Amino acid sequence: MSDGDPDTQPRSNLETEPTPGTEPSLREKNRLLALSADVGRALTTRHTLPDMLRGCAEALVAHLDAAFARIWTLNAPENMLELRASAGIYTHLDGDHGRIPIGAFKIGLIAQERKPHLTNSVIGDPRVLHQDWAIREGMVSFAGYPLIVEERVVGVVAIFARVALPEQTLQALGAVADQIAVGIDRKRTEEALRASESRYRAAIAHAAVGVTLADMEDRCLETNAAFCNIVGYSEEELICKDFQSFTYPEDRAASIAQMDRLRGGEIPHFVMEKRYVRKDGRVVWVQNSVALVRDADGNPESTVALTEDISERKEAAARQRRMLRDVLASVTEGRLVLCQQVEELPPPLADAAPLIPLSSLGGLSELRQAARDAARKAGHPEDRVADLTIAVSEAGMNTIVHAHAGEALVSTGVGGGVQVRIQDHGAGITLENIPNAALKKGFTTAGTLGQGMKMMLETVDRVYLLTGESGTTVVIEQDRAPTP
């Protein structure tokens, strides 16, 4: 292996032997200024790292009377210097000099020691191992500099010349080495950023879920094919489009409220289910996971959302609930009605009392008394008054224990019916636990009606249940006389 000459072995440490410099002439100053300018031009105008370094090597040859110039960059994971540019009498990049381990030969030692190696006496220099080559080619001087940025070695630059290199030339070469080092680091940073952006865009483009980037006004800045397929709009149609414009009308208020909390810094992210109205008018259910994106100064800049089409999941759950509703209605002889939407709950009866807060046993006591008073006023016999009171107690207690707070509304109808509506915002009962809660005595879960439902069904005429992640509403109805 060699690193610019036919060297095969590393040498011992050698003191720099530059030719003593003299005051540089105007011509010499202009030449070195032209070198710096050409190197700067190569570093800023050429687009790829190899092309950029080739321009630098060509400038070194042109302005320093070098026989050839070479630039290696460090492959840090392999601890290897790789030849990226060569100009002058040697322009090829392959061969043994193409890859040099750190610490091997004069080039590898320059990188390892982080010190330049400079000599105007190539003949006899222990680091120039192939002396016959140096004599044959008439080599006189060598200058090699480590390329260092912020204490990091990024490569090595070296030249051989057939003339002695004056002190001012060596100083200029040292300054140029710093230029090249900064240029390599900048270009690598740019390439890493481009590669990262390319991976990011590829990940977005091929993601199985919808990905969208929106500005702080919730207008689309960027999206992918998966999201376009969900909503039926093209990417061009979505850019700058307000997401709320195709959000299902009944879901807009909740969606806007969450976005306001996010933008206001109240929450860092949120997950919600909502509906979109596709371009073709069809409604789709989605699950949106939305997070805030901040700029380098920590200021809110945009939002990013992952969107999954959950329409099939929603429809499957609806089918399951419908089947469960039918089964429960059958086995409870119509006493339990499982509702999917608030519209399926019966409205309050004509004569309604004030709302009763349920956050303590005092509220529960007030609810029991209100239910008893309403039943007696409606003409219910005492045994049915007692039954209603038991059912109301069970529902109210579960609200206080599990949801910690709720509210109740007692109302009566012209035909002697009494209705008690209890609502909370607890965790509710999961679908799979509803049959046990309704049919097994003493069954309990973390939900607000985890126990006591069976007792309710045994003591009142009808129980309507709407339960889910956002809370539970139970409506208890009792007629003046039992249903035949």
C-alpha cells in the first residue's frame, strides 16, 4: 500500500524542514491570493464532494507548482482515509493509495498525529519510503496537512513538488487546508441533511397511514398518497386546504377545541376519532394522532398528524353493538336498551326538576329523595317507589365511585312515568364487559356502571345505556304500574 508515492512502511517522527522563507514578493502574494480564491470558488460552486475536492486539488497544482496534489477524507466508522481527489501527474483514485488506515504511512500518520509533515528534502526523508521513485521523478518537497474542524479530523491534503516550497507557500497551504476542512464538513452536513430529508420524504410517501403537515391555521402544507386515498382529494387539491372544511360538521367543534389546546401549549399532542367527508360525499371515520412541531427557538411552527382510516373497525364495532343490543334486549325482556348515539336516548319527560350534581354522598342522598318524591307525586305504589330508589342509588353510587362526578335529572310525565337521567364523563364500560355487567350480580369493572346494573334491571321497567370512552349516560324509567 502507498499514499502518494510507493511507500510501504510508516516512518519515525520527523522534524519539519521547510526552506527558510523570505519576504514574499507582490507576485507571490497575488499567486497565493489566487489560490485561496480558486479553492473558495471550488468549495462554494461545485455541487458534489468529489467535484469540489477535485477543484481544490487542481487549484493547488496550478498555483503552487505542485507535481500532484491529493485529498483524502476520513471514513470514521472504518477509521480509514479514502482518496477523493487527485490532480497533476497522477489523477487516478484507485490503487493502494485509495484507502489508507489511520496511523499507516505518512498520510495515515498525519491524521493520527494531527500535525502537518513538511519537508524540502524528499530525498532522504524516512517517510518517503520509495526513494528510487522520488529520484526518478525529481521530487524535492512534500507538504501534508491534517484537515481538522472543531477538533475532528475530516481528512488529509498533501502535495509533492519538484521545487522547494518557501515558508509563505507552506503558510498559505495551511490556511487553504483549513478552508478545505470546513468545506468538507459543510458538504457532508448538507449531504447528511439531504439524505435525511430523502429518507423522511420516502417514509412519508410510502407510509401505510396518512401523514399530513399543517400550518398553525390548520391548512395543509404537505401530505402523502395514503391520506389522499382516505379523503379522495389529490395532493394538489389538499395543499392550503383547511382540514376543518372537510371535517364532518358535528365533529368540528371538538376538533377545533383540541387544536386550540395544542396550539396554545396546553397539550403537546392528542389522539381523537373524527369523521371526514370525502370529495365524493362519503363519510369516513379516522383516528388522528396530532403533535405540535416547534422551530429552533421553541416557537410553535406547524402540526404533524398521522391519520388512520378506521371506518371498517367502526362498522364492525357497530355491528357487534347492534347484535349485543338485540341479545340483551331479548334476555332482559326489553328492559335494557343499548344505545350507540345520544339521539337514541329518550328525551326528558315534560316536568323536569333542577339538575342535581353528583360528586358526594350528599348529592346521592338528594337524588334518592328527588326520585322518591317524583314517584310518589306520579302516584306510584310504595313498592315501586322503593324499587326506583334502589335503582337510582346503584346508578348514582357508581357515578360517584368510578367517575368521581356527574349530574342527574329527574323528570315526570303526564301518564305517571318517572325518568332519572344520570350522566358522567368517566371511562365507561367496554363492549365486552356489558353482558357481564348486565347479567351477573355483583360484577364490577373500572367503568361507571361496573356493578349494580343487574339490580337496576330487576327493579325498574327500562334502562337505556350509552357508554364509551367519553363517558356514560344511563336513563332509568319507571311506569306507574308494571308493564303487562
